[in-house]
Amino acid sequence: MHTGLTVGEFSRVTHLSIKTLRHYHDVGLLAPADVDPGTGYRYYSLDQVPTAQVILRLRNLDMPVADVRAVLTAEDVSTRNELISAHLARLEDRLVQAQSAVESLRELLSRPAHGSAIEYRTVREQPAIGIREVVDRQDAVSWWQGALGELHGFVTARGLRRTGPMGGLFASELLQDERGEALVFVPVDGDARPVGRIDTVVVPGAELAVAVHHGPLQTIDLTYGDLGTYAARHEIGVDGPLREFYLRSPLDAANEHDWVTEVGWPIFRSNG
């Protein structure tokens, strides 16, 4: 004679479906208080209702089952709270990413049909200092920000004279294969001795189609799209690294909506 709640009764009390309760039993998250060895029926105690309510709320916050289990089995309140706080921080990061994606979509929908204004430019070979590395696409923005700051600090500390805006060269593989070579550079006048990952480089000259991107990097793909479309339609695109010039970067403006980036697409242009 069982005095506990059947799985159906416990489901009604806790608002967890029978399927979900069976799954939580299978993965060791919420085991029944008793299982009839003859019938296999599962029975839950009323003491398990608060635990089920905690599980429901944590799962509604998209906490993985393994993390919920860790919360329930935490040895002390401090450990439990740290686990919950870490998950809430991840949710906040996702919210920021979602808000950024919404803004990006709104910008796409509100863009004028003609897209970016495009000009041709010949850039000459430039001596510079730079940081060059093969990076994963998912790490590219954080690597880029770190390289900008490191180069800025080096130029300031050495009293070097800049001869142009900071810039970047990015191999096509970074987009195509999600891993490729990236170079962030600062054109400078005079010799600079390499230190750490900062080295002297020669930025190659190129013929470019150039468009200006205003705002965060999350929407810079729209400017690249305008340039790539233009180059393909006019059959002038050539292989070569994509190029950026940072007229206003995180070093100049804390608000990313104030950033200004020139984007250069390599092209073939007849001198005739």
C-alpha cells in the first residue's frame, strides 16, 4: 500500500508533465520517493514538491539539467548562489546579444535601397608596426580590441609619430573557413624595435573600393555586402585580404555607435 503521490498526481501538483518527470528520473535530477518493484509505478512524496518547484523555475531560465543538479546538490548556500549567479550572468549576456541582433535587423530593414556610397582609392605601401596572428572568427572581435589597445599603448610609450589611421588586414579564410590570418597595424614614421607580439610590418599597397561604415561591428557585414555586390556586378573584384581603417575606434569613442570604419575591398582597376 503506497501513501505517496502517483506520477500523475505529482504532475498536477507541480505542473511538471509526466514525460518530464520520467526524464528527470532517468537523468538523476528528481527521483521518485519510491518505485513499486512489481509494477514499476513511481510514487512521489509531498516533501518533494518544493524541490520540483525549484527545478521548474531553473529550467524556465534555460539552466542545463547538469547545472540544476549541481544547484540541488550544493553543499552550502554560498556554492548554490554562485551557481545560480553564474547562470544569470550568462542569461544577461545572451540578452545583450539578442538586443544587438534586434538592432542589427532593424538597421537592415531601414537601410536605403542604394546601400553604401562607394569610391575608388589607391593606397600605397606603408611601413607600420602591427600584431599578426591566425585567429578563430568567434574570437576575432576580442582579439582585435586587445591588439588595438596594445598598439596604442606602444605608440604612446615610444613617442612614435603616426602617419595614418590604425587599420586591419583580414584574410578571406577568416570568413570562409572561420579561421584565418588577421593583422592590426599602425602606420608610423621611423624605426621601432619589435617587442613581444608587436613587430614591424610593411602594409602592401592595393587598389580598393571603399565604403564607410558607421556604428558597431555587429552590422559591418552590411557594408561588406555592399562592397562585395558592387565588385561582383562590375567584375572588378580580385583575391586579397579585406582591409579596414579605423577613423573612430574604441580608443576614441566608448559608445560603439560613434565608431567610424572605412572598409576596403580589393579590386582591379585599369590605369588607362
